[in-house]
Amino acid sequence: MNTASDALSPTVHLIDDDEAVRDSLALLIGTVGLRVVAWADPRAFLAGFERDGIGAIVLDVRMPGISGLGVLDTLVAQGVDQPVIMLTGHGTVDMCRRAFKAGAAEFLEKPVDDEALIEALQQAVRQHVQLRQRAQTDRAARERWQQLSPREREVLALIVEGLSNKAIARALDLSPRTVETHRAHVFEKLGVDSLAQLVRGYAALVNETGTA
């Protein structure tokens, strides 16, 4: 059973029906400090792996029941964001092209070069950690933005456009003092200390949502 600490530490899910390959690759991956969960059955993997976890997936292309490409298609359809590294002993250009088109992060041929696999895995894990961190930051920014009143959102949008307090007052038919009050509330609710921090953190959100 996965624990909360497991979900927060990078984990590599290794799916290959060949026991000898699973054991050797799990041993290799473990040497660089990555936690490994090995799966012999791709269907069991799809049913049981932790989708909220951080890490990467190493997936053999040719397996009985469902191919690695079929598993990849299922992961993509489910919105799984963990990077997938495909392995195959019989790679073709078409297979490689299809894997990348389906969203694979890397495609390596067996016998796998140890350094190439470790480098690909470490890069994939780093990118996934960064992806989750950005998602968490974006989520927090949206939650703070939702605390703004409709008028404060209007003021924020005009601040991001570069308007001064006086220009915002004219645009919204408010007094400059009222605009200053709204501006102070915006900075306080969004947790920013400077105009540069405000624009950097919220310009994209304002452009996406408007002022509604």
C-alpha cells in the first residue's frame, strides 16, 4: 500500500513482463537513489499505480495482453502527467515515431545502455517535479485571485496593463483615493510586495480570465 511519503518521493514504475529484465533494471535504477516499483502485468499497473505520485514510468513496448503503446495511449487518455520512457528489443522508425507522437518522453532500444537510461530517467523526474511545482503555484495563484472582488479584479487588470492610479481612476470612474485602496487590497490578497512580482505572477491569469 502506498503511503503519503511514498507519493511525495520520486518513484519509477517499471513495467516489463520479462522477470530478468525487471530485476536488472530495478537494481540499476535503485543505484541512483530512485525508488522502483516493478510490474509484470501492464493491466495490473494501470489498475494499481499511484497517479498522483511524482516520478516516471519505464514501459516495455512488447508485452502480452496489451502492448506498451496501448498502455501509453491509456495513460495519455487518462491525463496522466508522469513522463514515460519506452523500451523495446525490436525498435522500428515507425514504432519510435508513434511513441513520440503519443507523448513518450524517450524511446530506448534493448539492451539498454545503462547511462542513457539513468540520464533519461533523472531528466524525466526533474521535469515532472518542476511540472508539479508549477501546477501547485498556479493553483495557489488562482485561489488567491478568486478572493478578489469584481472591482479589485478590474483594478488588477488595469495595473497589469501598465495604467497609473490616475488613469485607472478615470477608466473606472473612481476617485484616485478609492483606486489606491483597491490597489492595496489587491497586493495584500495576492500576497505580493512589488509591481514586478504582481505582473510576473498574475499577468497570464488576468489575460486568461479577463476581469469577470
